[in-house]
Amino acid sequence: MTPALRGRFPGAVLLGLGFAALYEGSGLSFGSLRQPGSGFYPTLVCVALIAFSAMAFAKPSRTDASEAGEPHGHARAWLVVAAVALYAWALTSVGFVMCTAALLIVLLRGIGAVSWPLSLAAAAAGSIATYVLFSQLGMPLPAGMLGL
Amino acid sequence: MSILESLALGFTVSLEPTNVAYCFLGVLLGTLVGVLPGLGSAATIALLLPVTYAVPTTPAIIMLAGIWYGSMYGGSTTAVLLRVPGESASVMTCMDGHEMARRGRAGAALGIAAFGSFIAGTLGLVGLILLAPPLAQLALDFGPPEYFALTLLGLTLVSYLGAGEVPKALSMAALGLLLGTVGLDPVRSEARFTFGSLTLQGGIELVPMVMGLFGMSQVLLLAHGPPVAGEVARAPRGLRALLPARHEWRDAGGAIGRGTLIGFLVGVLPGAGGTISSYVAYALEKRRSAHPERFGHGAIEGVAAPESANNAATASGFIPLLTLGLPANVVMALMLGAFMLHGITPGPTLLSQKPDMFWGVITSMFVGNLMLLVLNLPLIGVFAKLARLPTAYLLPLIAVACVIGAYGVNNNPFDILVMLGFGVFGFYAERSGFSLAPLVLAFVLGPLMETSLRQSLILSDGAFATFATRPISGMLLALAVLVVAWPLLRRLAGQRAPRRAAPPLA
């Protein structure tokens, strides 16, 4: 993607969202000025979103920093996203302690490049400590298949 | 009840051992997040919102307030010693504070920042105490048109005074309003934008949303960017090293007074807050100085003014929330969320219905400011070391807090995915210069705005003129129009001035 296109991309996304919401909201009753319906306010908001994001689209971003950051920065950010998504998916079945330990290992070792022994020790200590702390605060955390 | 009786009531609440303990916890956490670059007060308050479920309302609000004003103190430590602003409101402190530290005056810079913050925070609270009750009394007369005009003015100010470009800020505010419509219509209970999902009928939850926008987005930014590094100045040793010299007090005294006044006035405006007040206070000091060339090269006024301003703004930022129920900035929006999680709506009736809570929270800030002064001066060396906590450890810490906090809202892993989605959105929005503050404020204010708009139209039989003909709402709308038209008026004035100055064509 060229820098010019990249600069317009966020505005385009918001513009598309505005039109999509306007379409989805068209099924709601608009009512009248005397008796505004459920769709009255969302329609006004969608029109405002379309107008303002069109202005943002017309004036491409000067502050876009997509090129800045470390090499492989995006890959690292998306590794975090994948790890957290997997965490949410596995939490109930695998359990809090195991999932949190695995997430910490990925973040410490995979993102922070912390040594393996330290990552494993910090993950074990961190997951057990958070389990004890939040259980004490009354938060029911899933035990999972291992009962932990 | 007189002011003195109210203060006495407040201190009996705020000096209860439990409340003192939560106040201490809040200011300690606030100082830590102020010190740690990458973890702001908004993110921390967002992370702690679920924890406050288990805590009674008054200590919960006292703790969250402590985090906010504590972060302002903490931010100055890293700004002076590392040239890294722990908070955006400490950016101006970096310039002269770090320069003073490089010249061996780190102690004086940190000392004047701490004393200035304490003086400004205390005076700001006095202003809050004097202004809040009459404003709350006035707000009791507000009807739906006034509330609609007030929310509109608030969002306009947030978009125009905040960081970044105006169209981007306005589009984020509109998106926040749209997200606020998801769920059941507040008037007719008709489902909107729920796509058949029962979970969405209750609307988008504030906690996973703000944790994603402010917490997870920071995790992604930390993972993406290079590690934070700065030039470290030597931390002062001993309390004596923190005391500014007599001539430094003389130079900084006026700057503290002016910074306090500016901070207090700017802090009340929606969207302005600590960051803008510190910029304005710094600019004013530089402009009125007989030696403006000293600024940026270690002028103590350049530390005293912005630090005083951001702390006074912190106190005055509570005025719109406690008296009108309107948050002036994103942290106050989260505070509003905390009140609402406990089934309390802050606003004009808070003072009459829950005076113990109202005055307890306000007086706790006196206690907290004193704690911060005592805590900050001897522990500056420790905080300076903490500020060097590598990203490799900070990132997992925030990430785990985010996932636990999001899960804890409903004990549902789906909320983790919601939080993650907002985190990814916040990551790209921040990198593209789209400010997140208008979005969150609009999301929080949206339901009030919609209800007051629809009620106004029903009551006035569909006449939009009702907003302009009522004195208070008319004045508020006129202010909103002025804010929008101001850049255009300035441009027009700028075009006319050179035309007048230009010599006539012969």
C-alpha cells in the first residue's frame, strides 16, 4: 500500500462504517420531530459520522507512523493479538493457570526475548500469584481440565 | 450546611482507616503509573474498574481519584531524570527539568515539582470546594434542552481542544456516539444494532472497551515499537538535596501561582485538562519572562508552572463531573463509569443526596496530596529505578491485567475478545493520529445526549427552537457555535490584517 493510500485508509474505514450503520439503522422507525422513533438519533449520528470521516478521508493522515517502529514490529503486535485470542478461546476448557502461564511465556519469550529459564519461572510465579490474588478478590476463575 | 460543616463531614469520611488505606493505595499506584512510561492513568483506572466491584463506592472513587492525581506527581520524576514523560501532562517538564538535572540540579527540579504540585493541588481543591456547591444548585434547574446543549458543547470542546486534527477527532466522537446506541433504545426498548445477539442487547460494556482502547492498545504499541530509552540523570540522594535554593524559590513562586490559576481554569473545560494547561502555563511563563532564552536550558519556572498547572487542572476537572454529571476528560469518563457501576449517577443531586460521599471524595484529595508529598520526596530514587523497568516485563504485566479485567466483568471469555478488538482498533487509531478520548467521552455521554434530545423534542412539540430560546441552553449552543467558528474567524482576521497593512497599489 502506498503512503498516500495508507493515509486515507482510516478515514475510509470510518466512512464505510458510517454507511453500513446507516443501512442497518434504516430498518428502525425514524418517527417524526414531535415523536422521534428509535432510528431518529442513530440516523443523525450516522450522517455526522459519514460527514466527518469524509473530511478525514479527504485530508489524508500526516501523522501516520506505519513505517516507524522496529523491524518486524507488526509481526510482534499480531503475535500478541493471536496469543490473546487463543487465550480467550481456551480459557474455559484449559483453565486459568495453564492459559495465563502459556500467555506469559509467549509474551516474555516471544516478544520480550527474555531467557527461557527466566520466562518459565516468571510465567509459573505470575500465573499462580494472579490466580491467588483474584480468587481472594472473589473472582471465579475457570479451573479447566486440570482442575487448576 | 456551611462549607466548614461540609468539610468536617468530608474529613470524618476520608479519615476513616479504610478510606485512608484506599487513598494511599490509589496515590501509590498513581505514582507508579506516572513513573512507568507506556502505562497511563486512564489505562490503569480502566484496568482497576472491575476490581472496584468488590469495594464500596466511596473508597473505590477515592482510590481511582488518587491514581489520577498521583500519576501527575509520578510523571515529573521520569520527565526530570530520564527526559521521558510518564504522562502526557509532563511533556513540558522534560524540557527544563531534565536540563536542570544534567546541570546537577535534579533535586531542586524534583523538589519544586513536588512542592508546586502540592500547593497547586491544594489550591485547586479550595477552588473546587467553593465552586461546586453553587454550580450544583444551578444545575438543579437544568432540563433536557440544557443537558443536550451541554453534552453538545462538551463534545465540541473535546474535539477542538484535544490533540490531533479536528475532522479526525469529530469522526471519533461520532463513532463513540454510534457505539453508544448499540443495545436497547432507552425510550422504547427497541433493539438497535444488536444483529440478533442477546449479549449486545445490554449494549457494549464500558470496561472491556476502555481496557482494550487504553490498555491492550498500549501492549500492541509496546510490542511494535522500540524499547523506551532515555538519558538518565543521577537521582538526588537525601531530602536536603530536594530543597530548592532561596533564589530558586523566588523565581518559581510566581510561576506556581500563575500555573495554578491557569490549570484551574483550563481544567474545567472539557477536553483540555492537564496536558493543555501545562502547555499554556509554560508558554505564558516564557512570554512574560525577561529572559525567555533561559527556557529550555534549565529555567526553574519552566518546571514550576507546568507542574502546578497540571495538578490544579486535576482538581478542577472534578467540577463538571460532580456538579453536572458530565466528564471533562477521559479519566473523568472512567470515573463516571465507576460511579455508574455502583448504581450512582453523579450530578447536581449527588451533593444533596449523598453529601458524605461528595465531601468525602473531595477531602480525600487533601489527604492524598499530603501523602504524595511525603511519599514522593524520600522515594524518588526508588521510583527512578522503577522507571527503567524493561518493556519485556511491563508488556506482559499490562496484558495479563487487561485479560483478567475484561474476563472479570461477566466471567465471560467473549469480553476478552471484545477488549482485544478495541485494542487492535486503538492501536491503529493511535498510529494514524485518531485520538481515543473523544470516542470514549462520546460513548459515555451518548445515552444522555439522545435521551435529552428526544425528550426536548417531545416536550416542545418538535420545535428545534427550544434549544435556542431557553437562556442557558441558548448560551451553551452559542458557545459551541463559537468554538466551531473560531478557527474560521481567526483565518478571516488574519487575511484582513495584512490587507490593511499592505501599501496601496499606485
